[in-house]
Amino acid sequence: MTSPFSASVLEQRRASWDELFESREWGKYPPEELIRFIARSFPDSGQRKDKLILDLGCGTGACAWYLGREGFTAHAIDGSERAIEIARARLKHEGYQDQVTCHVGGMENLPFAPNTFDAVIDICATGANPWADCLRIIEGVYRVLKPGGRYFGSFFAPGTSMPGAPFISECGLYGKHDRGPLADAQTRLFSFKEMQDLFAAFTDFSIDRHLRTLNNQQYQVELWNVSARKPE
């Protein structure tokens, strides 16, 4: 399965994300749903240093920082060089650089051996790609997870406000727009059926819908929060 984008288009998209990470102050803390997933999946803090977790599409490192703070060993990967620079600087400043290794790279070709990770986390990262790449990314996640390894991810659902965003039908991405919760970004809005299809190879698939509003209810964000496990 190949990406619908040429190499030059992919480079343009990564450059666009570099500009976005340079210009916008992103959140510095992980979402509550991820914290709950970590607490339930790995309750024994004394064993966390022996657990290896991958932060997929880590951005500026909010979740990577949290994993280091909670005592895990982790790898974090993002296609944006600027995002990784910011993440590395924060990890070094707060003393977690030896626990979390950051990589610049595409999520569609993960540079890790099979059966490596105890868990993979994915906070709205896979969804910034066309459908063909989403399938490749989740196939890669399955490959690098250990048998019994856990996955947690968030994906934007159709109820998310996308004011003025032109729809790019051939790859299923909403393009740039100048306002709303995803201003200047590109992402897919996933149906429930698409979520089921993405994780068909996994077991213990669980999906919840999370809805919130912003700016005095001017905008709406709707997320699918997914947890699943690679079969033993």
C-alpha cells in the first residue's frame, strides 16, 4: 500500500507542520484520557522503568514529557524537525532526556523492530494523514507492539467544527482554515465504521466519544478515544 502523496508533497506537508509548531504555543500537558489509560494499564509505578512506550506523532512532547515523569522508558517520533527540537529541549530542561529518545521520522514507516513496545500512544497524530497512510501507520503500530501490547489513541470525529475548511475528497483530509479548534492544520474526521476498520486486527477494541465546546460554545471538538490490544 502506497501513500497517495508524492515525496515532494509529503515534504511540503512536513514543512507546513514545522511552521505551525514554530508559530503556535501547543499544550504542555497530556489529555486526561491518556492519563487515565496509563494509570489503569500500568498501575505499578515500580515496574514502569521496564516498560517501553512509543509516543506516535509526539509533536512538542507533552505526552513524552509525561511518560518520562511517570518513570517509563519511551521513544517519541514526529515528522517535524522543529517539533522534535522543542520536545528535546523540554526533556533536557526537566531532566528526562535519558528516559525519552526523540526521533525525526515519518509514522508510515516506523524505524523500530517488531514486537518492541509494551504500549503505543497516538494523540490525534494518525488522523493528520490520508486514509491509505492511516492504514499503513496502524499496521506499523501492530508490528512494533509486543504480543499483548496496548494501544491508546484519539481521532477527530465528524462533529468537530471546521469553519471554512475545504474538503480534499481524494485523500479525505480537511485543508487549512483560519479559525476554529484546528486552525491551520490538516486532519481527517473519522466515522465510527472507519475506526472499526482501522483496528480490525486488534483485540479488546474499545471506543468512547468525547465532546467538548470552546470559546463560549462557539466551536465544538468531538473525539473518538480508542484503546485496543495486540493479541497474545
